Amino acid sequence: MIYEHEIPTGSKLYFGKSAKLKREIESVASGIFEKENFEEIVTPFLSYHQHGSIAEKELIRVADSDNHVLSLRADSTMDVVRLMSKRLGRSINQDRWFYIQPVFKFPSFEVNQIGAEFVGATSLAFGVDISSQIFQNFSLSPLLQICNINIPNIIASKYDLDIGIFERGEIQNLFSLGVPWLDKLIKVKDSQQLDEVIEEAPEDIKEELVSMREMGKMIDYKRVVFSPLYYAKMRYYDGLFFRFIEKNLTLGLGGNYECDGVKSAGFALYTDAIIDTILKK
């Protein structure tokens, strides 16, 4: 039996203190984005193109009047870039966009996000900087992980491994390969350890590790670790990406990607996780 006051599992209800905090976080974020010359965009709740960026099993599907398949917005990034390049790009000369809106995933999960896309950019430093400004306004300093999705992909191909080892975080299995530079890579956390592996790694891996090191030099943030073997389950990230974490919660995620031939960079902060973190403090 479903009672009148019940809400679906995974849906969000804000009231009192949490509702006020949600509004404050979104207000602070929008102010920072505007200061950094970002324009706001609110994309449609329904989309024809979500299957290109999100796994099919995560989509909530409906149909339009002509019986074409639609999906509830499960991701904002690709919709923003497509709308800019295909629909609005000719009339608007703007490449920095931010959004404050929820996404929805099967069967009934609602995730409130604050995010931004820098169309044509390749540096992720802007995402780290804006995220840290927002966190500072609420006395938060989550751990920043710098990652590179190409590294797990190269290693899986080089040693004929199942990429699931990285998806599941079972990287201890790599020790069984008996590869000295890889044993060191598994233990990398700081820039000194990263430099040591760069000296020994094969050229294809070395190039990706150097890009991580350069990103580390470009950002101004104290709590940083390098996680070269962390694998993000984002279908469109194709190189460097970062993650902000506090204990077991992911507060933000950003990365490089390519859409319709345009290389871009973007990130999203997870409002619900930020609220939970603040309230627990």
C-alpha cells in the first residue's frame, strides 16, 4: 500500500533548514558564476538525446505525440553543448554556461546539480577554482582527486585486463602482474610519487601522467591527491577529470570531453551531498 504522504524512493524533499540551505548554496553559486562571466541556461526536462551520454538502463523514458522516444533529463552536460552548437550558437556569442537543475535516473532517483560547461576549453582549472570558491562559502574543504581516465584504459588494453577491475576499485589485483612501474603507480598519492613513476613508465602512460602533473601545478588548492587508476563511470570523459570527496560522499565531479567535434570542459557539484555534509557538521 502506498500512503498519501509517501514520496518515491530516491526523490527529494526539502523543508525548513534544508530548503533554506539549498537556496543559499544555489544563490552563492550563481553569484560566483556571474562574476566569472558565465551565463545561465535551463535545459528542457525532456530530451531526445540522453542515450548518447548515459547508459540506457539509467534512463526514464516517455514518448512524444509522434511516439518518438524521449527521456527525462539524466545528464545536463551533453544537452548544454548540443543546444549551444546546434541551436543557439549562431545567434549567441557565449561559450561559458552554468545550470542549476536536477537530473533524473531510473527508477526514481532525483539528483540536484550545480554545474558549468566551458565550450572549447581544455583546462579544468576553472572548475576546481569555482568549486573551491563555493565550498569556502560554507566552510567546506573536501579532498580533491586528480585523475586521468586514459590511464586505466591503456593499462587494461596493454595487459588484456577487464576494465571492470578499475570500475570496481579492485586495483590490488594489478600487483599480480609483477610490473615494477605499475606497482609504484598503484601507490601514487602525491606529486613526488607521481614524478618517480613518470621516470619509469612507458611513453604512452608517461604522457598521461605528465598531463596530471601539469594540472596539479595549475590549481591553487591545498587538499590534493593524485589518483591515476581511479575510473569514473562517465561515458563522455576522455582524459583528465577531477573529483571532490568528503568521507564517502562525492561532492563534485568534472572532466574533459568532446561533443560533436568540440573539445570542452565542465563539472557538476551535487547539491544534495553538499547539504548532507553541511548538516552533519
